[in-house]
Amino acid sequence: MKNRDWIEWIRKAGIRAVKTMAQTAVAMLPAVATISQVDWLTVIGTAALAGVVSILTSLAGLPELNTATK
């Protein structure tokens, strides 16, 4: 794999991981809780773990890289 391909993979996998982390963080916030009642350490830890899992899943392949323009 060329260096340029790795950079593109890192960029796309990173975008996917950040989106996953944001979705996880939002899902962890209960609808009835006030901001002061949220256990932020748990939210951040769970979101970070989701980001790691997303990167590991991306190792199997990213559909975003399988385009016909290559």
C-alpha cells in the first residue's frame, strides 16, 4: 500500500471513529438528566472505547475507499 493510500485510510477511518464517538456520547446522555448529573468520565471513556473499536473495525476495510474512481 502506498504512503498516500495510508494517509487516505487514516483520514477516512478517523472521520468514521469521531462520528462513532459523538454518537456514543450522545446516546450515553439520559434525556431527563441535567448536565450536572451526567457522569462525564463514563461518557468520555465509553466514547473513546467506541472510537478504538471503530478503528479496529476499519482495519477490515472501509467502503469509502472502494470507489470506482481509483
